[in-house]
Amino acid sequence: MVDFGKVITAMVTPFKEDGSVNYDVAEKLAAHLAQNGTDTFIICGTTGESPSMTWDEEYQLFKCVLQAVSGKAKVIAGCGSNSTKEAIAATQEAAKMGVHGSLQVVPYYNKPPQAGLYRHFQAIAEAVPELPLLLYNVPGRTGQNLQPQTVARLAEIENIFGIKESTGNIDQASQMRRLTPPEFQIYSGDDYMTLPLLSVGAKGIVSVASHLVGLQLQQMIQAFEVGKVQAAREIHLKLFPLFKVLFATANPIPVKAALNLQGWDVGSTRLPLYEAESELTQQLETVLEELDLNKVR
């Protein structure tokens, strides 16, 4: 069975002042995170600002992170598109580079029906049968919800191993767990939902907060798994203000601001995303100080 661990970090893409990708900082950040709780990286997902990156930039980033974390963590490449043909081409290219898996988002903007969603993911899976695929359901961004019944059908495809579930809806996650086999892996796509979804059978978290608290997230999940529910709840409640402030505006604006406050030179976001406003920066400073996270350890 495919194993990408409990904490998957959806990594930011560092940019230089001129807006180009800062591959040097990306390598250093990835190496740091691999030593601080991250089992696997998603590169060029939502947090990595894939909508405003070129495929050439993404391919180069896949290569540099693979090299930086070789033997320490796995890499899942964000290759999704609202064009099935484009998603297949990108996934095939990433597979040639040696990535360990690929993230496939629900096609955005064109709002396909459930039958179209099934055929989209089926076509990608058949084009790269050797590569594990992680579905990504985030209707708040895509405009379409991948229904549990469709997920159950897709779970029958051998190399579709799991889903990043970002609806914030525990009913949907519960139904998905009922309809899919135990080996199908459900990951929370929202940090604040990690503990609730663990209670209905999720495996772990595709995290933004793990840029800052990867080890604590590991501790929370491990505590829950061995029946120390109160200890897991205490970690969840302690980190809850961080979970909320990191999504006070569009991701990854807050987490990039937090990393910059820690001393990481990850730069700003690319337009149409924009830098954090002063009020948000102050909120981040307060939460980081309360959690003793205001400096890189």
C-alpha cells in the first residue's frame, strides 16, 4: 500500500523581489521542513501558487525539491488542470522526473458534472498507471464538489490512492469513509479539521500550518492514534488560533507573511494575490509569539 505519511506539507513557492522563483530558498525550506515533521511535500498546489506559475517553473521546482529532500521525504507534484489533456501531459512529465505521486485537483471554472469528473480522473490514472494519484476536492476554489459516490467509484482505480478533502464538511467525509475501502486514504485539506476528520477515519493532514508546527501536528495525530484523545485535543486547541489566522485571507498570503516574520526569505505572493495587510501581520506576530514560533528553530 502507498504510504505518504501523516503530515503532508503543501509547500509555498518562494519568490525573489523581481517575482522569479527562488529555487535556492525552496531547497533550504524543504530540507528544513523534512527535518521538522513533514513526511511528504506537495509542490505547486494551491499553497504553491500554481495558478500563477508556468509549467516550466513548476517542473524545475519539482526537480529542486526532489534533490533537496532525497531519502528524507517524498514529493507529490501538483499537475492538475481544468483541461484533461493538459493534466495528462503535465503528470507524464512529472513522472519522468521521479516524483512519488501527483495531486489532481477537481477541474475548475468549467464545472463538469460528476460523470465528467470521473472520466477526467480516470483518463489521467490510465495515462500514468505507475504513478499514485491523490484527488483534491476544494469546491470553494473550483466551483464544483466531488461527491462521495464519485470518489467511491474512483477509489476502485488502482493508482488513485486517496483524496485531499477540503470541504470542511464532516458529513461528506463520513459518507466518503463509509463508501470507500479501508486502504483508500483520506487526508484533511484544512488544518483546523484534522482532529475532527481523524475521528471519522482520515489518515492525516495536507497542511499549511506544518510550515511552522509540523512536529506538533505529528504529535497530535500520533496521540489520537494510540487513544490519547485528551492529549490530541489539547494540541489541537493550542494550535487552533494559528490554524485560523493562516486562513484569515486567501492562502498562501498569511503563511508566507509568517515565514517572512520567522526570517525565511520566501518573498511575497504573485498577483492577483497581494501582500498581507498590516492588521493581519500584527495578528500573525501575536500568534507566533504566543506559540514561541517567532524565530526559526
